[in-house]
Amino acid sequence: MDKLRLGIIGCGVIGSGAHLPAAAGSDAVETVAVADLIDERVRAAAEKWSVPRAYASGAELLADPDVEAVALAVPAGVRHALAMAALQHGKHVLIEKPVAQNVAQVEAMLAARGDRVVGCCSSRFVMLPSTRAAAECVASGVLGPLRVVRIRALLPAGPPPSSPPPPWRVSHALNGGGILVNWGCYDLDYVMAVTGWTLRPRTVFAQTWPLAPKLSARVDPCSDADNHFIALIRCEGGTMLSFERGEFVSAGRDEAWQILGQDATLQLWLHGGKNKRLTLDESFADRGVESRPVWQGDDEGDVTRALHEDFARAIRGGGQPQTSLERALIMQRITDAIYESARTGRAVDL
């Protein structure tokens, strides 16, 4: 397979820290151009990773005919315009998470996509080796009819940061939201993949909360979005999705991802790591519930490189990436409904 000629727009933390090294280590992708509004940053990135062309703006990079595809490693508030411009230039697009600020933006990209491939980076943890084993376990039917899909991830506040937090990270205007869009998109992509994208959300009831005033140093002073949310989502057929995440909360660390069925429950873990274990708790008529591992091992690898290679395979093979715009639209509808329900205090039908 010929290497995909990639341009990376954004040389900040995620561009230089994830996309550039991932592309450099891949046999499927070659970074031929980078762009950033900060001159010293883009030049440093180009020099470090031996990228032949450095541009002062995304618009200049998009005009480069040698660039086949772009990775957009910039905040969501400026990303949509770049994605639309990239599609108009005939480029394939790999979009950092969150994919958009609202459903209307995803629908606009779908309408403009044509025959280009658009991939979404919310599938990072789907690329871990254990995720396939989890999906195979659910697909085998051993759980029986699904009752509850549970996501719970509460991270306690630590000491105040040593440097100012980025203004975009907890901002509706700059990033489309707070912890829900920053990390909740990973949770949703993960459990949707494990359940084979069979869940059909129908009704959402939710609440969000801002950061506690005494912990305000953890975010930018202009932050206006959620640091904690909870949602109960009823899916077609009666399966319930219980979804809670918070950062800088006044609680101890509490994390769990589970698929509860009529006959068994699969205990999951979103993150990679050494000696990771996925456990099945299965019920038996004669002896009750017994637990056994369904996967155990070192769950590691460069997940951003895996995203790039999945994206390149879709382009070269004429298929779709792991998380396409169609799948991203399902998750964005859930996200928008969570925010609407929290704002209105009412359940929202999808």
C-alpha cells in the first residue's frame, strides 16, 4: 500500500505529542506538511519530525496539492471550518475529538463528504487489543439480552496546576463543552464498539455541574462548561445506558465500565496497561454466579498510530474507518441531548 501523504494542522500538545510521532512510526502514513499559527512551533515540529513543508495556516496547507489527507489537531471551535474547507479541497479528513460542537456540524460534514473518507479520533481506545475480545464476548450471546451498559469515571481534584489551564478545554464556545466532549466521547465510542454499535438511544435524561468554586484554579477563568455530568439513556428494546463522568470532583477515584446482561456481566476497562484483565461474571442455575477472565495481557500500543493506519486503510481500500461520520453522528446526538436535558430539566427524545 502506498503511504498516505498526510498534512497535520495544529502542532500543539495533541499534534506534536500524538499525531506527528504516530505518523513517523507508521508504514502507512507519511507527514508531508504541517501547519500552525505560531511560527516557532510549526518550524520546531517540522524540524524535529523531518517534515518537508511548514505552513503558517491551515488554509495554506489545504492548498498544497501534494497533501492527500489532513489530521485536524486543533480545538473544536475552529476545527469545523477547517474540515469543511478540507472537503472542498478534495482532502480526506481525520478529525480530533470531539468530532464537532453540535449535530448540525456533523450533518454539514456528511453532506459535504462526497467520496472522501472522514475518520474520528474518539475511537482511540477501540484500537486496543482487548477491545476486540470484549466485542467478541458480547457478540457470542453469552450475556443474554442486554440490560444495562454502565460507564462511571470520577477523577478527584489534585493540587492546582503549575501552568495556566488551556482556555478551550472547558468551554462551550471553544470546544463544544467540557468533560462530556473531552472524555465522554471516548466512553461512548468504546461501549458502542464493544456492543457492536447495536444500541439505539431513544430518550435521554441528564444533569451537568460546573467545577466547585473552591477548585476553580483547575480550569481557565473563562471556563463555562461541565466538569461533572450524569445521564440515563433508554435505548430501543429497553437497554439502559448509565453514563457518569467527572474530573476535579470532590470524591475519590471511581471508575467502571460494564455490560450487564440477563445471563452474565462483562467487566471492562477503558484504558490500556500491563496485565489488564477483562472478567465475565456468569450465572448458572445450579451454582449461581461464577467469574472467569475472557482476556488478560498487556494492552498497549500507539493508539494514534492505529487511528492513522485505520484511516489510511479505509482510503486505500475504499471502506470506512472505525468511527465514521455516521457513527459520530449517533454519539453527537447523545451529547447534544445530554446538554439539552441538563439545561431544561426534562427528558429529551432522540
